[in-house]
Amino acid sequence: MSAPVGPTPPAPRLAALRYRDFRLLWAGSLVSSVGSQMQIIAVNWQVYRLLSHATVQVSVLGEHPSLSGQALGLGTLGLVRVVPIFLFALLGGVLADAYDRRLLILRAQSAELLAALALAFLTLGGHAGLVALYALTAADSAAATFEQPAMDALEPQLVAPEHLANAISLSTLVWTIGTIAGPALAGVVVSIFPIGVVYAINAASFAAVLLAVAALHHRDHTRVAAERPTWGHLIEGLRYTRATPVIWSTMLLDFWATFFSSARTMLPIVAGSLLGVGVQGYGILATAQPVGAVLTATGMALRRRLVHQGSILLAGVVLYGAATAIFGISIIFILSYGLYFLTGAGDMLSTVVRATLRQTLTPSELRGRLSSVHLMLAYGGPQLGELEAGVAAALFGVSAAIVSGGLATIAVAGWIAWRYPALRRYKDESGA
């Protein structure tokens, strides 16, 4: 007699962590993420401090004329981070779909380690000027354009398809936990040690992910290309992205939302000049957004089922924009922290849904190329937004730049909801 057939039991919580290879990669990436976020905070603060001593005045901000040069200088960091993304991201995606993704990650992470070491040696030796900081930041960004598509394409191969959504939520936690611990640790380290120590710590943190990737059992020999990658392979990824309305609309929304509401690079000015809380306060304020993000991502990872994904994504973007707009006019540290917290919560709602849709709807052989298109838009948006915020802050003031960006983000969400009804109505009946 056959056993009675009953309802399928729900998937266990945190199911993806039951897979050895995914668990190794997740843990190694987490350590490296903390170091990388420490470096971002340190570079931003170092540029801010160098510019605070500069005598060049490039704006008409009468009461705080030095803020214009600082805003433009910090905005330029966004430019030097985004140029390599637009130059190399599509190539990185093609390579991730043609060659061994594991080896690509090892090589890219090694390059990022060398960039961090160079920053440490130059800074501790007293030779790190603006040109060196910009150049090594660009080099680090270039290496990441080859690492990220390979990482995004590799992770789904390490878990069963039914646990992919959980793996994506957990992978998102890597970045959010890193952006909580990284800024806080960077603030402490910079207040006690020379800033170059932060870069040395980041270089050491890369050892964790290098060891984890080297220890993976997974060997995807099918990724060794039988023919050399061509422009046709690149165009194929672009065509698939553009021809899939749900994926394309989420990428557009992410680009424009982060372009207008990217206030992170302005945080040194907000903390140092508007709120008057110094580097320690800057480090604490920088944790607000990732704290909101990690709590939201944890709640989503613990859920066995997520429905009405399209509506959730759009609501998250509206929350992100509204909190950013009010953050721009706050002059109270606790209120600013709470509002910046909400930007992280809203951003994470949309991020998890967007990543799940992209990975679920994309064939495995195209994941690297789709990830590279996503990289250009998702990373290009905030980096170009930092430049835009710097220019707007120089012309109209920091508060006006942040407020207008938040309002523009709300408008973009409304336009996408109207222009792409398939996204607004999207509901994954499988609960993935």
C-alpha cells in the first residue's frame, strides 16, 4: 500500500546554509564585505579631510564656501567608481558565462587585495594624495566588475532550485551586515590609528573569501568555453534583458531610484558640517541604512513564502525616496539616524525581490550576462548619483540636493508602476 499523499512540507528556514559550498562562500564573503565597507568609509573620509584643507573654492555657497569643493570632490569618487563599471561590466558578464566562474572570482579578489595593499602603503607612508585615492578606487571598482557577475552566476549553482530565493536573501545579508559592521569599525579604527590601518585590515579580509572559494568542491567544467566569447554573446544578454519586461523594469527602477536618492557620499558633510558629530558620529550614522537593511533582509530570509512581489518592490522604492527627502531637512542626529534607517529598509525590500526575479527568470547560461547588465544599472545608478549629488550640493546646498533626489525617486516609482503594469501586478504563485 502506497503512503498517503499529503501537502508538501514547507522549506526549512535558512535552507541554503545547509549546503557546504554555499555556506563557505557566504562566510568568506561576509568577512570580506566588512573589510570592503571599512575601506569605502575610510576613502570617503580621507578625501573629505584632504579637501577640507584645500583652498580651492568652486561655488557660491556664501555661508559655507568650502562645502562646494568637498561636495564635488566626494562626488568625483562616484565618477571614478562608475567609469570602470561601464567600461568592463559587460565583458565581465560574458566571461562569467564562458569560463570557470570560481577562477574568475579568485583572480578578481586577488586584484582587489593588491589595490587595498597599495592604499595602505601609500597612506601609511604619507604619499596618498587625491590622485592616488581616485586611481586605486577606480582599480578596485574595475576588479569588482569581473568578480560580481561571476559571483552572482555561481551562487545559484551551489543550492537546489527550490532554495534559490533563500540563498539570494542570505547573500544580500552579506552586504548589509558588512555595511553595519564596516562603518562602525572604521570609525573606531580611524579615531585610534592612522587611516591606512583600515586599508591594511581590508587587504587581510580578502584572505577569507580567497580561502573559501579555493575550498569549494564545486567545479563547473561546463563553463570552459568551446569557442572564444564574441560580441554576439554580449548582445544576446542585452536582448534578453530588454525583451523581458519584468526584469527590464526592475533594472530601470533601481537605476533611477539610486541615481536620485544616493546620499551616502554626502554623509561626511552631513555628519561633519550639518550635524556636527565628527568622524565617530559619521561612522555611527553610516550604519543606520544597513541596520534597516539587515533587519528587513533577515525578516525576508526567515519567511518561507513571499507573495505580491511587484507591489512590495514598488512600495520599498517609495519608502526609500520619502525617507531620503525628509532626511535631507533633518538637523537632529537621532531623527536623521531613524530616517536613514528607513532608507535601508525600503531599499532592501526592493533589492531582495529584484534579485529573486532576476535569478528565477534567467536561464543559467545567461546569468553572468544578466548580472553584468544589472551591475551597470544597479551600481552605476548610485555612483553617478553621487556625482549628481555633489554637483547639486555645490550649486544649491546639501539639503536641497538630498530632498530633491528623494522626491524624484517617488516620481520615478510612480512612472514605472504606470509604464510597466506587468511589474505592478507580478505575483509568483510558487512562492519563490
